Amino acid sequence: MNSFYQDYCLNEKNGRFRVAIILAGAMSEAIIYQLLLDEGVDKQILDNDRSLGFGKLVTYLKLLKLDKSLSLPMSHFAEIQKKRNSAVHAGANRHKPTIFTADNLVSFNYIIKYFGI
């Protein structure tokens, strides 16, 4: 995680916000994955789920009601997921490419502070 975060900071500092958004999405997935493990979800269930991605991890949090019991910043995760999808998927940029700015990273910076990373 430390290596990803250093890459994130480097990209943010140098104005490469699309790459920073993609890294923010990857780190958010890792945070949620580890959180699920810490809360007792069987690692084998997650590892065997072939459709496991950001959205599915968020769904697991909600199904287990961890979003509420742990008071997680779900709106920030949703914002990062939306921005990451826009940055990664070609179809989202087919008609007009999305321009990313430092403002698009506010939600992730909140997540980093929330989890003390």
C-alpha cells in the first residue's frame, strides 16, 4: 500500500490526475478488501469470487452492514469508484474525454485521513 500511496502522491503533485484517480481506486479496493478480512469475511470467499471488483466489494460492505456499524465514508468510496470508472473505461470517454483536476481527489484524500494512511 505504501508504494501505491507514494505513486499516488507523485502523480497528484505533478498534475497527472487521471493516473492518481486510477491509483486511488486501486487503493480504495485494497482498503475495503482488507477491511472485509479484518471483519471476519473468509479470504477464500473473496479470492474465489471471479467478479470481485470495486463495486462488488462495496456491495459486500453493505450486505454485511459494515458501512453503518463502522460508520464508513461510503459516499467518498462511491465518488472514487465513479471517477475511477470514468478514468479507466474507454466507453466513458468515447464522446468527450473527461478532464480530471485536483478537486477530483478530495474524496480519496478524505478516505486516506479517515483510515490514517
